[in-house]
Amino acid sequence: MKPRFVHHLLLLLLITCKTSLLNAQSTMEWDDFVQDMYEQYTYQDLDDEQQEWTDGSLDALLDELYEIHLSPINLNDLKSKEGANKLLTETTDQLAKLPFLTRQQIEAIVYYVNVNYPVRTLGELMMIRELDYLTRFRLMLFCYAGEPSTEGNYTLRRLWHFAQHELTMRTDIPLYTKEGYQDKPQSVIEKSPNKIYRGNSNYHSIRYQLKSMHRVTAGFQIEKDAGEDYFDYFSGYAMLNHIGNIRTLLVGDYKLSFGQGLVINNCMSFGKSVGWGLFSNTSVTHGIRKHSSMSEANHFRGAAIDYTIGENTHLTAFLSYQNVDGTLRSDNKNAISSLKTDGLHRTLLERSKKGIIHELSAGGHFSYFHKGWLLGLTGIVTHFSKPLAPKFNTPSSLYRQFYPQGTLFSAVGASYSYRRNKWVIQGEYAISTSNGVDDNSVTPTQANHSNPNTGIAAVNSMRYSINSYTYLSALLRYYDARYATIYSKAFGENSRPQNELGAFVGITAEPWTKVQLEAYIDCFQLPELSYRAAAGAKGIESQLKMTYNPSERSTWQIRYRLKSKQQDVKIGNNETQLYDATRHNLRIQWNYRLNEQFMLKTTATGVYYITPSSSNEIGYLWTQHLRWERQIKAFRGKQRADLSLTYFNTESYASRVYTNEPSLLYTLGMTSLFYQGIKVIALYSTNISSRLSFTCKFTTTKYFNRNTIGTGLEMINASHKEDLQLQLKWKL
């Protein structure tokens, strides 16, 4: 007994020492975490044509993560009732929602809790060798060490008694007038009815959510976009978790993700970062997620169930029916040229596109886990009431011949994942089919073979752990140009797994206690025609990122990214040739906590864009951010004030720069800036009472080299603009 006692005493002293250091350090702020997420998504520099595929999946994931941040995971609730060697699905599910954790790290956390129960402080995370410095800091946003829950039986009465209600209301008020809101003579409106927005310029949204005992979640959200004359979007859901053999049952709006995302993934898919997207737990099956964001597209509406057949076997089935927006072809009103995903219905033309397609989707996923192997089989069938028939009758649009075509789309895929000792391998193989389009429904120049979307896709990856903090990663992918699905998203250069061949290698390491390094290189080729590029376009992307914590109060981060991608350049009247367009991006950020109330953040970003068809461009920005916050002891609330000043200077949109700014709850904080000017943000948030909180944000942007802002109906006839945002959150 004596050696065991001495061991426990030394362990306690070590934890106490390290915890005091951890508490003294400046913990990661939510905004910093959001910036890390945006780096993996927004900084991919998608082309304009690719931007049409963006669907709000990032803000949906941010919504879910912020809910966990507000109601963090109690580490002591990870204690298994069946012993430390039994990792219950329910406990791992809680941590599996955090995208920066690998499955190996999740299992290590659960194992530590079971062996060393109870966990006294978050400082004990330092004792888990699988967790590096940055991961431990991220976990502090989503976990705490408290008294274990004693929830008992889950009767309806107890579920209602422990229910937590939250109502959030938001209003955006622009202090300027865009062209679409200008008063126009009735004669002009009658002649050009689409040159005016039908509603006022204010934005409104209402969000309600109920949560009880980690078993029941329900909610709804309604929204009126600026320019719309009424609340035209309503979404709701009700979800049960871990009730008997039912792992998840959801009725309403939801998202799905299985395998590597080749067949179904309308949840979040991170970019090429080694530490996030490639081997996070979200790169492996994570099933059903509620759709609680204001994004009006790219989700399912109906019912989904995840049922536990046996100890290691799960079966997921889903059925969805909804009306989706689309753009009718001008030459055939019975066909759709493209799906409309922005959710805006401000003009008569935009209203005419609302809900004109009936979509029916059904499918499922079967998974089996045994001795480190996770095997899965996924399938989906989607039917549209009108055929998708994209136009590609001009030389510049020929690449659209590979877009989804037809009324019936199906895909099936087999996925695998295996971990043993220091190795992790995973991958997926899939095939897609569609019924194509009837040649009579398109012009002769567009007639393709009857089944244009029969293709295959494959992705395989591996990871080797040199030690607890150093990982080598590699990935190979092949996506056929004719592989086209409606709800897929996977690792790659394009926003969809299509027309791509690539190889990726990366490394992440913590060579010293206060230094974290991450580097990767990705080589890819687009075998067939693509946006702005002829067949066979090639590219390369690489990144080196270093995070350094020289003291308890200070953090430095330096990131350099290089991306070179071929695109068409005219060399004659009718001839084009592929040339490299190269973008260099350097960002330096310094965070410094002055004391418990004040924090400074300084960011400098530079972009050097090399194009073969015109002169090279330079863009840069500098941002100084000051935050003040203090605790309100009366009802354990918090006051916070942010002041941010950004100066930016770019030659055009091509050399744009990105910045992360203070924002309201459940709103996006990353924006792109171009041309020359300054942007000032003032944000104030406070708890009015223990149940009521209020946030106000004022933003002003001044351009030095522009007399107007925006184009078309979004144009502002001034060189500056001011916005006011108000948000009220009430915990009922």
C-alpha cells in the first residue's frame, strides 16, 4: 500500500503545480477558437463559381459547438458504469462532437477518467499524453470537472423538471440605404419589378431551444432576411438521445454524415489542416445532427433514427421530403438549371424560385465495430420533381456538363477505419448513378449520354504517431469527373468530391513544450474541364504554421500558406493556355493578456497574388483588438466590451484579406476585405440578470478609394457604411 500511497501523493502534487500554471495562463477565448475553425474553411480561397456550393454548414457546426461551450461537458460524467475497459457509446458521443479531437484522444480521455475518477480540475488534462498543449487549451472551452450527475430515471416528469429553455432574438439595422431600397417611380417598378426589394432592410431572427438531461433536445428558428417582407423561413426539430436501444431519434430538420463523406455529408468538412480535418473524429462516421442554424439549404427534413442492433452494430435510416429553391431554365420551364441555396427571396424573381422543386431522399448507414475496425456501408437515393439540366452550351461553361443531371440520383459507398498501436488508416469507396436528362429537354448542343453521372470515388489515408505529440499523415484521393452527388462533401481541393486526383502529406508536432508546429503539402490535378481551367489543370498548396507561448500571458502564431493553381489565360483571339496563378499568404498574430480584465490581440496579414494575365497584386491588413471583461458576482454573469480597428489595403478582390471580428452569439465572425479603408467595431455584452443577457454591436467601414460600395441592388452611394446589431437572450 505504501508505494501506491506515495504514487498518489506525487501525482496530486504534480497536478496541483501544473494546475496553478494552467490557471495562470491566458485561456483560449471563443473568438480565437472560431478563427482557428475559419482557417480550415474560409481560407481555402474558393473561386467564385465554387462559392455557389457553400451552404452554411460552418455556421451550423459553430451553433452546435457554442451550445456545448455554454453547457460544457462534465468530465466526471464520462465515468463508465461498467468499468474502465468499457467505453460506452454514450460517453464517447459527447466528446465526439468536438471536431479537433481524434478518436484516439477521445478514448484516452475516457480511459483516464475511468482510472482516475473523480477528476478534480482541468489541470489533470496534462496527465494525458495523447493531448498536446493546444488541444488542452481548446478543451477548456468545452469541458469542466464537476460533481458527477445524479439524474436517475428519465421519466417525462423528470425530463420536464430539468429542462432548460433558451430564447434568442436578433435584429440587424443598417444605417444606410442600398439601391434596392431606394424609392422609385411606379412606372419604373412596373417596367422593371426586379429592381426593387419588396421588404425593408432590417434583418430579424428568433431562435428557441429546449434541452433536458442530455436526453431531449428540441427547438425552432424563424428568420426574415434583409429585403424580405415577412418571416419566410421556419425550421424545427425534436431529438431523443440514448433511450433504450435508440441512440438517436430526430424528427424535423437534420444533417447527416457517414464514412469519409463521399456518399452523404452535409455537416461540416474541414479543409487541409493536419490538426483538424484529416484525422479528427468528424472525419469518421458521426451520424445524425440537428439542423439549428439559419441556413435555408443543404439539410434534410423528415425523420432519422440511429438504432443499436448489438453491442458493436448500429443501423441508421432516414427519410426526407421538402421543397427546395431552384432556377428554371429559360428555354424549358420544366427543367432546372441550378439549385438556389442562398435562401434569399427579396425580389419577385427570387420569390419565383422559392420551393418550386419537390425533393424526396431516403437511405441509411450500417456500421460495425470490432477490435479496432470500424466498417460502414452507406446508401442514398434522391428524387427531384423537375430534372436538373445545367447549361453548358458555351465554351466557358462546358465544365458544367459534369454537374448533376436528371431527376433520380443514387450513391452507395463502403468505408473503413482501423487503429492499432501508432497507426490509423481509414478510407471510403463509392459509386454514383443518375438517370440523366431526356435529350428532348435540352438543346442539341447540350445532349449528353443518358447517364452522365455514373462515376466512382475513392479516398484512403493513414496516420502514424511517432510519439504523443508528433504525427505523420498522408492521403490519396481519386474523384471521377462523372461522380456527382447531391449531399456529399469530402477532403479535397474542390468543394465537392468530383474531378480530382490528389496526394497529401503532413506533419504536426510539439518539439518543445511551448511550441506547436503544423505543416503540409498537397498536390492535385483536375483531369477534366473545370471552372476557369481547361482539362488537366494542376495545382499545389502548402502551409507552415507555428504557435508559440513564450509566457503565461502571451501567445504568438505565425502562418504562411502558398497556393498555386493553373487557370486559362488568353494568348490570342480564340486561344487560351494554362498558366499558374499563385497566392502567398502570411499572417502574424499576437495575443497578450494585460490582467484579468484586459486582453490585446494584434494581427497582421499580407497577400501577394501572382497572375500571368495581369500585374501582380499585394494586399495587407492590420488589426488591433482590445477586450475588457469582468464577472458580475451578484448573479454570476459577465460584462464584456470589445473595440477593434482594422486597416486594409488591397488592389482588388483577387488580393482580398480575411479577418476575424467580434460578433454576436450564433453569428459568423469572419469577413473578407478588399480595396482600401478602415473598419471599426464596438461590441458590448452584459448579463442584465441571471436569465437575461443583451449584446449590441456597432460597425463602421470607411473606404478611401471608393465612392460607392457594392454593385446592383446592393450598391450604396457612399464611401462608408454603418451597421447596428442587437441581440437579446432569455433563459426561461
